[in-house]
Amino acid sequence: MTFEPAEELREMVKDLDTNAEDVYQTKHNGTLSETRTSPSPRGGVAQHEKPLWKTMLLFLIPLMISNALQSIGQLVGSILLGRWIGVEALAAVSAFFPIFFLLLSFVIGIGSGSSILIGQAYGARDEERIKAIIGTSLTFTFVIGLVLAIAGGIFTWDVLRMVGTPENVLATSVHFARVMFLSMPLLFLYFVYTTLMRGTGDSKTPLYFLILSTGLNLGFLPILIKGWLGLPVLGVNGSAYANLASTVLTFVIMVIYLNVKKHPLRIDKAALHHLMPRTQLVRQLLRLGIPGSVQMILVSLAEIAVITFVNHFGSNATAAYGAVNQVASYVQMPAISISISVSIFAAQMIGANRMDKLNQVVKTGLILNYAVGGILVVLVYLFSSDILSWSLTSQATLNIAHELLVITLWSYLIFGNAGIFTSVMRASGTVVWPTVFAVVSIWAVEVPVAYVFSHMTSLGIRGIWIGYPAAFVVNLGMQYVYYRRIWRRKRIARLAG
């Protein structure tokens, strides 16, 4: 079984190693000019049969579809709850999700660290280290999920009261939250496992199982919410149980599938042998992952600050903010997906000791960012009024939203550009300074600019949106200077351990 473009990338790395060896040998035999014009034993990169941009694009498409599918699945679930049960059902579920996202941020950081380690090991074709990373990542993640499940189950009432959950939905929200806490160990395992797969260059398999998981979840929703097939009527809690059931089934089927297909990341005897976490790998996971987790948490807190500025201008402004953010989240998807791709491809090149190819990875990422992202931005600009009218019916609110979208939309190309420099540096293990720059751009630029321009000038709510492009431009400047003046002069090497 081959996995595109994972096997393509692996063959590409082999070709690079083979070509380097050929050059070395022929240099001493006096036939270097012949070797430069002759094909490598495997073809591939030496003959440019698969340009890097094409391989990255093949990886990128399933990744973008996965991100879109997750958003669509959440949207459909919200529609079903709102229409079948009512606004209180949505309120009960919504009350828990800021907490859930906060906890998930830590695991997302650990997952990003795992993908860097697995990418380097895969690029180096170090099967022993691959198995060790799988075992350590899965066990460590499961333990985190278990601790959170126990603590969350015990302190659910206190946590939900602390975030101000309305009393009329508190009891319902507590039950929903406890089921979600119960699902965390397997949910975290599933998330990290799919992240590891992407680290090997395989973005298709995670997409297949995301489709399965989303389909199962949407299939279970009406059965459990409405009590079909003789089952009890679970109402709002049916949403949590549907999520738990779909996650468990998908994870079990995925593990079986990977073993049947002999996937490089299957759980076999070698992987089971490494389930006891290696201390050095745990340290690396934390060193690589915690800065990203902290950044996500601080971004979430910044959004809370921004929404307080928006609320100052009334309910129309708040509704416009929600609609614009929904559109912006889809425009961000290519940028985020390309950044993930750059990180994984760079990690594999580092693992293969092909540091000379990192510049090509960056250039390819930049081209894809402005090509794919640029097309999307232009399309949204052209049809912005129609897109916003899907969720907004008030003309006054629609006008506000349209004006805000025009101000900020272009800047997501800058956001993606900065993400590419950040990702290639993270792939080498340089995580602290890129995180510091991102946090500074948010809290020292975005939030102050949004406040000053909206409260102290005649721009009003438009001033809030100026904060976004201002932060993106400053972040790009800091990331680029550090990348160009410091990181590129460092000696880049595989992460040991």
C-alpha cells in the first residue's frame, strides 16, 4: 500500500541521498559532468518528475478539505440542536466549548511537536525512532486526557459556574460537559494519531477517517437526540454521546485499517514495545509543544478582549463580528494548511540531512500561499455581500460586516506569509522566538490598536479591524528578520533523543 504524497516525499529524499552519493563517487572518478546529466537510479527529483510544489499541493488538498469538513460538521450539529431542541440547547453546549478549546489547545501543541519529531524521523528513515515517537506520544497524550477526564468530571459544576454559565442551562451543560470529559482520552489519542500521520506526509488517510467520524456523528445525532430505534430520548446530551460513540468507533476502525494496510504508523509489536514513554522524547514534546499551546491560549484571550470592544457598539456590531469571523475562518484555512505542510516537509528534509532544500520548501510555501490564498480572497471580495447575507438578514448589520471584511480580508495573505517562516523554524526545533513574536504582535499591536482606533478616533468599529492587518504586518516583519538574520545562520540539525 502506498500513501501519496508520503511515499513520493520519501522517494524524493532517497533520490536526493542517492544523487549526493553519485556526485561524491564520480567526483573521485573524474566523471562528474556525466553524472550531472544522467538520471538517478530512481528518477524522481533529479529529473524533476514531481516538482516540490506539486507534491506539497497533493498533500495540501486533503488537509484543506479536512479543515473545511470539521467546520461544516460543527455547523450542521449546531443547526440540528437549535432547530430540534431550541436556543437553550445551543447555550448549554456553547457554555462548555471555551473550556474544551482551552484544554484542547495543550494537546494541539503536543500534536504539533509530535509531527515535527515524526517528520524528522521519517525523513531519516529511522524506523526505531518512529516507533518510539508513536509510543511516547500516544501514552503521554492518553495520560493527559485521563487526568483531564477525572479532574473535569469532579469539578464540572465549579468550572461552569466560574465561566458564568446561565443557571437555566447549568444542569444540562454539566451533564454534556461530563460526557465530553469522558471522551477526552480517546479523542486526544485520535487527534494526535492523525497529526502523526500527517507528519509522514500522509494527509489522505486522516481525511478518510475524518469523513467517517463526521458521518457517524451526524448519523448518531438524530438517533440519540430524538430517541429513535427504541433508544431513550437524550436531548442535548445526545450530541455528546454521539461525539463519544463516533470517536471510539472511528479510532478502533482506524487502528485496524492501519495494521491491515501495513501503514508506517501502525500499532504493531515494535510500537507496543515503546508504549513506555521515553523521558527525552517527553521533554522534546513539551519543549516543542508548550509554546504553541501558550500562543493559542493567548490568542483566545485576545479574542475575548476584542469582543468586549465590539460589544461596546451594540448588537448589530456583535452580529457583524460573528459573521466576519466566520468568513475569515474559511479564508484562513489555506494559510494554516500551507503552514502545516511547510512544517512537515521541512522536518522531513531536516531528518534526511537535506538542509539545502529548506529554502525551496519556503519558496514553494510562499507561492502556494499567494496563489491559493489569493484566489480565495479575490473570490470572497467579489461575492462578499452574497456570502454575508447567508447568515445576516438585517441590512444595517450587513453593511457593517461588509465594510469590516473589506478592511481585513487581504491581510490574511500576510498572516499566511508569516506562518511559513514560523513553520520552517519550528520544524528545526526553534519554537520560542517565533512564539514570542506572534504573542507580541497580538498583545502589543492588535489589541492596543483595536482599542485606540475604535475608542479614540472617529473610525469607530472600523478601528477594531485595523488591528488585525497591523498585527499581521508587524508579526511578518519580526518573523522575517529573525529568519533571515539569525535562524538561517544557525547550524540546523536533527533533534537528538
